[in-house]
Amino acid sequence: MAVNAKLLGLFSGFPTHHFPDEIALVLRENLPRRESLAFISAWPEDHARNDDDSDGMHEMFAERGMAFAGHRVIDRRTSAEDAVKLVRAADCIFLMGGDVTLQMALIRDLGLIPALRASRAVILGVSAGSMNMGRSVAEVWESKTLQKGLGLTDIITKGHYTEDAWFLPALKEISKIRPVAAMEDESAIFIKAGAVWKIGNIHWIDKGEIREWDSLDVPDM
């Protein structure tokens, strides 16, 4: 799948609210220009939460020497025209964590899919955001099947993996259709110019079986 973005970064979560060293290094190398950071909410109606979360997430960049001149969050307060302008102007686009379905509805309603697919920015996603970056989304809550994502990558992710995670039975069933990269917190998958590499602990679930994902290349999908 052709990717226009300068770099794609898929994250599970950062419960410490800090980027690990290896992840920060990759981001710093790929973000020499930091004029505009656009966040896309996964809780589109919760404006106060979005403001607090986006400020906190920008601070994660700032403490690593990557402060942006400006950052904005796209949610239900944002007009479609302004949202498209923010995405097109952004040096970095960050799909936030929260509700997968609500985030995709916001993106569709604001007409952001063409702008995201055309963007040459660094595009990052955490939790729900990283799930929505895929061509398919592992919907483990209700339908327990695959739904349509943004199509920025063929990799299907699910964050917050633990050995006793409640969603593992659903993921194993979904993996009989397509394999899933189950990510532990503090991990990352990066994609750049056709190269794929991981940082941290990521598990590959395929045909109902779980194994460590050790290859630098995505297994045949």
C-alpha cells in the first residue's frame, strides 16, 4: 500500500505520559519542522477533555525538545473547512485515543479522509487512533469483526495488550480473517518509505494463535 506520509507511527498507549527514549529519537529525527500539530479527537463531543488531553500530549513532545509553534484539536467544534485546512497545514497529525467509532464518524463527517491519505506529514495514532489508521479495524467491543479504517497501512492493531486482556477471545476470532498486531503499552510500529519496524513488545495474533512479532517485515497479509 502506497503511503504519502513522511512517517507513520502507531502506538498503544503511554500510561506514564512520557515518550520512551527510542520512540522520542525516531520522532525527533522525522520532525525537523514543527510549526503545526493537529490532533484529531476520539471523544468529539467532550471539548474540555480534548483541550486538556491535547495540551498534555503536546507537553510530551515539548519535554523531548519537540515543542510546536502551534497545536490545535479537531473535534465537533471544528468546521469541516477549518478541519481540512488544519490537516493540510500540519507538520504532524496525531489521532488521539478514545472511541474508535466516534473518531471515524468525526473524520468522515468533516471530510478528512482524502486530506489524511494525501498528507505528507508525520501521522501518528495512539490506541483508537492507531487502530483507525489501518485499512481494517478490529472492532472488539460490539460487532467483534473487521470494520473499514483510513487505509494508511495494512497493519491491523489493537493496543493495551496483556496476557489476560478481556478482548483476547475477540482478537483471536478476528485473526482467523486477518492477523492482528497486539501492542503492549510503551510500544510503537513505525512505517517509512516501505520499511516497517517496531519498538517495544508487540505480539502477532494469526489464525487464533499468539506469537512474538520479531520480524522487521510485516508477515504476509
